[in-house]
Amino acid sequence: MRVRRSFLPLLAFLALAPTGLADDRPVVLTHARLVVGDGSPPVDGATIVVAGGRIAAVLSDGAAIPDGAEVRDLRGKTVTPGFISDHSHVGLVRGTSIDAANYTRETIEAELRRYREYGVTTVTALGVNGPILEAARSDAHAGRLGGADLCGVDRGVGVPGGAPPQAVVNVGPDQIIRPRDADEARAAIDSMADRKTDLVKLWLDSMGGAVPAMSPEVFRAAIARSHERGLRVAVHIHDLADAKAAVAAGADILAHGVRDLPVDDEFIDALKSKGVWYVATLALDDASFAWADRAAWTRSPFARAALSSELASQVDDPAWRAKVLADPRLAASRSSLAMNLRNLKALVDAGAKVGFGTDSGATPLRVAGIAEHRELWLSVEAGLTPLQAIALATSRAASALGLEDRGRIAPGLRADFAIFDSDPTVDIANTATIRETWVLGKPYPRSLP
């Protein structure tokens, strides 16, 4: 990206900039190392002008500064767009429990603030949401909650007696719809569309044969009706066969990576020809064993700060760790992660549309905020460069959601960004040096260690 030197377009923007979202006085951030978010190399010595909750201009250092502006020197700091999750959840977890009783405004607002603490500025709650989603989403869009912005799938469409397993998610009857046939599937989509859901979520697969799968009759009817109502569809999958079936039926987003087999040319070609987005959620399987393994990153103050006191006590309990590590299902989680890493690299290399998400907030161990950093670190472990990983979490994640007003640091876009002490494009582990997050032009210094 080339930074601009001209001051005249900035004056025009400031004259028209909306007020009320942030301090009316422009803020000028100088001497920053700027990561635009589109995969282009960092720009040294950038000046970022923020006004009315938006990026007013991106200029070269030395450019004229608006009269009356607040000036902050970011010498030695790196600025990236805020991270965007295409697949997370809110309101399901409190402490170490997953329960319908947890789904309250208090829980949701606290989670959105925690996401913000970790530089996540937009979260998509991909299903199992109750009636309070609509009001919470509206307040988050307006910046009234002091946390990340919130997009959401209304209830989501699952399988009677199947995914998502009620024994695991333990949600209320108003948080998921489980149609028995095509007619009920179409009615479910209509009800979600009437409530103005942002997307539709389908749980298609059998979770390794553990539960009944969604019948083709139901998922085809649900996808067709969603498209008739102008809604895009995200589909929960695990295996390559289910992923292919979802793509063939018209799915717009695969909400998890393929984890049983290497992706093949047929699948890659289908993704590319149909423009289907792929979200790997590497951190999902990693969370199954990393805390019990006491992986080095889980013991860092950066990760520990994201834990509730109840969860911290659990992961510190030797008996709990021994029980988790003795579970024979853990080998499958390790194998799934290894395959997911391999397939992510293959799809990025092939030029497929790849977004960013973690399934954070779905279980206590998929910890909101830290999971998104872990996803970035794992993406680099898969073979992506730090710039590629950051692009997935910013501009690509925004495009996957159709949110063209964010995901990059460019004039006219939302002033959603993060400031780091050390450059994460040099070492992706430097995302742990985050010191401040801006949402809609308002700065939030990091309050946690």
C-alpha cells in the first residue's frame, strides 16, 4: 500500500465525518509501522488519522496534521486491523459450564469485552443463540457495549437427536431448531429470516458416527430456502465427503476444516468454481489437548489472563489433566489437527477463499480471545507466512462475512485496529504483545497482564 501525502481529501472527510461514535476531535497516530491487512508488506512511518469512528486518512509521516487534533506517537509500535472471527459463539460458557442459564446479556457483554482485550473487533456467533441476540447485536453495532462488534446466526439448524449434541451444548429450546423433514427445514429458515439473522448455520455431519447426520433432503431444502430468502449458509462439517456434499448442495461457507483426509483436486476446484469460503478452526482440536498437555503457550500470562478463576483451577488440577490425557478420543483430536494444518496450507496455496475462525466460546477450553491468537500461531505452523495469517484474520475474514467496511486500515473504513509493542509480521508470536485495541475509533488500553 502507498500512503498518501495529500491533505485535501482528509479535510473533506473530516467535514463529513459522523460524530457521536467517538470524540469529535480527530486523533492522529504518527510514526507507526502499518500492516494494512490485505497481505501487502508493512509500511514504516505511517500516519493514521481517526475521526468519527472511521479511518479518515492514511498518510506519510510529515504530512500536515489537522488543527486541534490529538497526536499520539506510535514510534516502535505496529498497527494491524482488528481481528475478525467468522466462527465463534457467545453466551454459552460461564466458568467451566455450558448451560442455557449462561445465555444472558451479562455473559455476552463480558465475552465481547474479552474478545476486544485480545484485539478481536468483530465476532460472528455462529448459532445456538437465543432471543436476546437481536438487541445485543444492535447495541454492539452501535458501539454501546464497549466490546467487539457482534454478528450472529439466529438459532441455527441441527438434527433431532444429533448435532449439535444436546448432552454437550445443553442449550434451551429457543436456541436451536431441529427440523424432521424438508418442510420443517424451510419453515425454520423462514423463521430465522424473519428475525433478520445474518447467516444460516447447519450442523450437517454425524460427528464421526456418534450421532445421526442431517439427511440430504433436509439440508438441501434448508440451503435452497436460505438462498431464496437472500441468506448465505455456513455448514458444520468434519469429513471430506460431507464437505463435498455441502458444497454440491450450495453451501456458502464451510464452518470447519476437513480433518479426515487430504483435500483433493475435485474438492479444491469445487470450492474455487463456486466461490465457497473455508474456515479451518485449527484451535478447536488444539484446545482439546493443549491445556492438559500444559503446552508452553497455555502457561504464559497472556493466555492465563483469559481464563476465569474456575477454568484456571481446572486446568491446573493434575487429576483433571490426567483424565483428559487418558481419554482414547484424544488421539483423534491430535490427528484431526494435523490433517487440518495440512489442508489449510493446500487450500491457501491453491488460491481458495479462506477465512478465519476458531469455534471459541463453544466450550470452556475454546477460550474467547486467546483462541484467536492460537489460530494465528497455528496458521503459521501450517506453513503460512505471518502476513498471510494476519490477512486471513482481517481482510479475508471480513470478506467471508460480506463486511467491506472493515478488515483493512484504509480511508473510510471502521477504525477497528490493534496496536502491538512488537511486529507480528516478523514473528507471529508477537501478537501477544498487544497493548491497545480500537473499536469504532475508541481506544481501549489492555487492562490484563
